[in-house]
Amino acid sequence: MSRVLRILLAVVVLLGGAMSLSAAENAQLTRGTAIIDPDVLRRLDQNDALTISRLLWPERNANFPLTNDLLFSSMPQLAPIPPAIDAEFDRYIAGHKAAWPSETIGVGEGFDVQLFDRAALKSPNTRFVLAGIVNRMDRAYVAEDSCGEIRLIYRLTRFDAGPDGSKTATRLPMTFNLVLKAREARQIASNGKPVTCAEVARRWLDNGDWQGLIGGGFYPYDAMLDRIETNIQVSIAPKSALHDFRSDYLLKVFKYDAATKTFEESTLENQIDRDRIFADNDLRRDFKEWLLAPDHLREFDRGTVLIPEKFLAKAAVVPTPAGLDASALQPEFGMMQGEGKDNPVFTDSDVVSALKQATARGDMQNIRSVAGFQRRLNDVTCAGCHQTRGIGGFHFPGVDWLADKPSNATIVPASPHFLGDQLRRRDILTAFAAGQRPDFSRGFASRPQTRGSQELAGTEYQDGWGAHCSLQDAGSGTLDKSFTSWSCAKGLTCQAAAASRRIGMCFIKTR
């Protein structure tokens, strides 16, 4: 047993399962699928068991977490990340100046558009703090041998010294997500046999054997490292005569290259490169043919599609709030007929014909209309998913265990989208643990599947206040087939929240 594992198990024993009331309430939905208890996360971070430096450079044997002035400069694995982020900022600033030449943009309140201060990535007063651990074995369809992923999510935090020597912690708008394989194919358990997906799932569901975090140890050797995902609130623009309030988020992915032992800039999964597809007729044709092929369309319907890299982007800027109606703020805008482009990638007749062919091979679970196809085309992307009922662009802001009263700070550790999806993820863990083939399908990002409707009934995650619901089409008086099951709990009514004729929100009935 590794030293870090012994520390982790000792922490669990010491805590004895005690947690605050608010954390316990959140844990009901995340039981077995995520670790959001502030005391556990505090111990794992402060004992250096799961700091970034300890995980990626165990031979260094550091007894303290690295501040950001040392993290990127002393760890060669991370060297490609800062320059890649800098390049995206430069492109963002140049694009903004071209689009809004009368607006000032820079770091500080004196600018019309206030940028994230990149100096925080090189500061001796900042570091990444462990804010949550999430089991994503529901993504095992991407690479079955690895049984899915385990994500360690860190939040950038600044520590300011007071006159009495005390330090005040301020969370900054950036997350750093270290993604590990849930298991490595050659991984051996204590009984000398290979670790199975069923064993990893059982460890999480038992919620007591924390080896389930990343398998048999806490020093993830190269074969277990997969990628790093970063999410930065790149700018905030208060409401002005030119536009409404807007906050933009920059998403980047860095895949681990075992040959060079570095995290290299990569494409974002399913993040359609809209501008490049519009500009290249051959790429436009290929993308249309690939996605509308019956087998791919059925995977697209179930949310398990993996779009080839040649159609994808290496970065995404996510504007929030984006609203319910189709607009240029959404990643797929212009690809569908009627969205402002003279030559859309997909016409209504293209989609109707493709749906008929795909349905002939079996029932479609989610996409049963052109509107359903349009919605999936948007939410299958990283940017579209992050725009779905997110908390300021982060679906998992993370647990702020550094707060004076962490039990209050963790009342909302994640977005409704994240919490509403936990039952589906637990179903998949349960199937794995029983040695069965899981159902990896997922509904639309804004509405959990009906498989969890009994536990979620009446909550904001399924059909309660603020949930998305189905409106009658004003033109035909009929319900859109893709959304007919989206109802409201008793006492609530579905009302239009925007100009959209299909999707509304659940509100209290008024006379």
C-alpha cells in the first residue's frame, strides 16, 4: 500500500462518516458518483495526497503543494499549457477589438470588458485547490478498456496575507481538471488478478474504499494519465448600450503524450469547428454525410457519438447567458435551416429523411423532430453543454472548503445539470458492479432522462420550479415529438421564458 493511500484511508477513518447537514443533502444525489464532502477534500488537499504536483511528479516527494509560480515552471509535463492559453487570450482580445472597436478591454474595473488576470497563473500567492472528485465511468463507451474516467477538479485560489499573519482565500474563476483513466488494463489487484470495471464500480458504490478514486494507488503512472481540461472565465462585460451583460469562458484540452511526457494541446471532444466547416465546402459535405449516416445518427440520439477530430476545434469560447432561442451565442448557430445562413449545413428535409432511415433500424430515444436534432447538435458540444443551466459557466464550481462556513458554501457545489445527471451515472456504476452491460445513453443536457424521474420528481432537476418543459407549437397547436415528456410538477405550469415556441420553464400557476 502506497504512503498516499495510507494517508487517505486514515483520513476516512478519522472523519468517521460525519458531515454537515447541507453536505449530506447534496451527497444523496452524488452518493457513489462524486466526492463533495468538504472535510474529506480538505484533508486530501492539505495532506498533499491529491495535489497536482504530488500526482504528476511523485519522485519529487514534495511535502507541500506548489504555488503557481513554481507549478508550471518546475513541472515540464505542464510546460505547454501557459503558452497555449496565452495564444487563445491574444486571439480573443484581437477578435473583440475588431468586433467592438469602441469598447476598451483589459485587466481591471477601468475597462468596459474586464479580462481574467493571467498573472494569477504565475503568482506565488495562488495555487490550485482540490474542489471535488467525480467518477465518470459513464464515459466508458469512449474507451472500454479504461472503464471510463476519474476526474480530479481543482479551483484556482489566491491567498492574501493579513496584517496579523493570517491568510484569506479567494477563489478565482478557473478550474483545472486532471482526468485519469478509471483503471489501466495491466493494473493488478491485491489478489494478484487484473482489476475489473466491476471492482472499480463496487469501490465507489460502497463509498468506503477510497482506492476506487483511481484504482490501486494514488501515483498515476503514465498509462493512467489521460488529459487536462481548463475552464477560465476569460472576461466579464457589464450591460451597456452595445450589449447585455455577458461573461465568456475559455475551454481548452491538453492530452497526455507518454512519449514526450507532456500534456499537449488537443481538440475538444465533439466541439464542432463551426467557422472552419462553413468555410470549407468539402468539410461541410463530409460532416453532413458522416453525422446523418444511420449508425452515427443513432449514437448522436443517445448522446454517445464521437465526432472525428477533423471536424473539431482546439478551443471554445462560451458566452453566457445564451438563452433558450437559437442565436450566434450558441455553437451550432447557422448550421440549421432558418438560422440566418443562406446555405445551411442541414436542411429540414435532410434531417427528416435521415430520421426516417435511422428509425427504421429501431426507436430513437430523444431526437424525433428537426427541433430535437437542432438541440442535440448544440448540447453535444462542450460549449453548448456548458451553456445549459450552468452556474456562471461552470457545471462544477466545486466545494469551497476554505470558506469560514464550508457547510453553507457547499449548498450549491454544482449546477442543476450536474446534479440531475447523477442518477443516470449511478445506474451505470450499478450495472458495471453487477457485471452487466450498462446503458450509456443520456438525454438532452437541459433535461435528465426519465430513468431517474421517480427520485427527481418535483425537483428543479426534473419537473419542478425552473425546469425546462414542453410548449405547444403556436403554429400547429401540437407538441413537438422530441419534448412531449417534458412536463411540470403539480401546481406548476409551463410558460414561455423566451420567444421559443417549443421549450418553456416551469413556474407557479397564476390566475
